[in-house]
Amino acid sequence: MINQPLAYIHPDAKIGNNVRIEPFVTIQADVVIGDNTWIGPNAVICNGARIGKNCQIHSGAVVSNIPQDLKYKGEITTTEIGDNTVIREFATINKGTSDRNCTVIGSNCLIMAYVHVAHDCVIGNGCILVNSVQLAGHVIIDDFAVIGGTSAILQFVRIGKHTMVAGGSLVRKDVPPYTRAAHEPIAYSGLNLIGLRRRGFTADKIGELQEIYRYIYMNSLNTSDALRAIEAELPTSAERDEIIEFIRQSKKGIMRGSAKTLTDDINI
């Protein structure tokens, strides 16, 4: 550890090798910080923080503070942050409650300035939360999702992998994998084509995903009937089955289609 005499580091905190801690940082007792992580000035790392290797915690961020939940009664819970994740200025991340016992942010994530991640949220790997995104409690965001700036996600909502949520969105419903969500109220706006191409999805695979979502959003079937038709008429694939499982497990219901969907989703 590169010690900074102007920082407060509790002697019981477990600090890895080559961790750099800047002035006026506060690190409480029940904290673990992995090797080569940087903690910027005025950051506060509270009890229960479990921070991975090669992370950056920028100025004024507060990690693992107690939940803003009246049901929290002081139970011992954690905030777990994976390797290579960057948390920018003044982001606030609350630890879990007795519901899940932890808040989780995966590896290789970028949590931009003024983001709030509430208690018991689970964020996968490779996710980007743009400036001022606000997550209520118990939100799940799967791998490689991108949430546009100033968006607000209602509690218990799930956002699928490889999705893109437009900036300024109010997300009250689940967002299925591989899609782009926009408009008010939030609605399907085609596939996340840019994100999928960047992740190496082929034109054939993108076409397969588009066909699945045409059954769901571009015909007169209700959701249950659409899923049965997909199972009966479209070839089995990991992505097909993942979409079906996501929708069937949805507790909030999925976002609806949009009148603009067909024109947004024609070209691959």
C-alpha cells in the first residue's frame, strides 16, 4: 500500500499490494481492497466493501454505505465490486439488506459520475452506467448492458444482457436481452445493433434475434402465445432459449412494443 498520511485507514482494513490511497480518503474497518486499486481524494469506503483488483474509485465516491431502506436494521451485509471496475466522481453505492445480503457490481464496469446504486442491486460484467443513472433497490442488470445518462430504474426491474437503454428513460418494466429501449413509456426500439456488432455477433445471429423479437413485438399474438410460437417454429439456440426464459421469469412484465419498432429494426 502506498500510504497517505492525510487519509484515515482503519487498522483492521485489508488492503492489497500496490494500492494507492489519496488524501482525505476514509476507509472503515470491515473493508477489503484488491491489489493495484486506486482510491481517489475524499472517497469513503464503508464497512462491508469488497473491492477487486485494478479498480479506480474516484473523488467523492461513497462505496458500501448503509441502505436508504427503512427495513434495514443494521444487519451485516456487503458491497462486492469485481476487478477492473471504475467508479467515477460522487457515485454512491449502498450495501445490501437481509433480502440478498449484498449489492454486487461485476468486473470491467464503468459507473460514471453521480450514479446511485441502491441496496441489493446486482450488476453484471462489462456494464456501463452513464452519468446520473439512478437505480432503485433490487434492480438486476445483466452483462454488457449500457444505461443512458439520467435514466431511472424502478425497484425489482431486470435489464437483460447486451441491451441499450436510451438516456433519460424511466424504466418501469423489464428490458429483454439484446434489445434497445427508448421512448416514454419505455418501449422496444429494435435490437441493440451497435452493441451486438461490437461484441462480435454475426449478421446471421442478429437476423435470428430479430426474427424472435418480430414474434414478440410485431404480430397480434399476446406474449404467452408468441413464446409458444417461437418454441414451435424457430430453431433452438442458446439466445432463443435465454430470451424465452427471461420473459417467462419476468415479475414486472416486459416493455411493450413501439409504433416505430418496425422501421427501427429493418436493417442489420
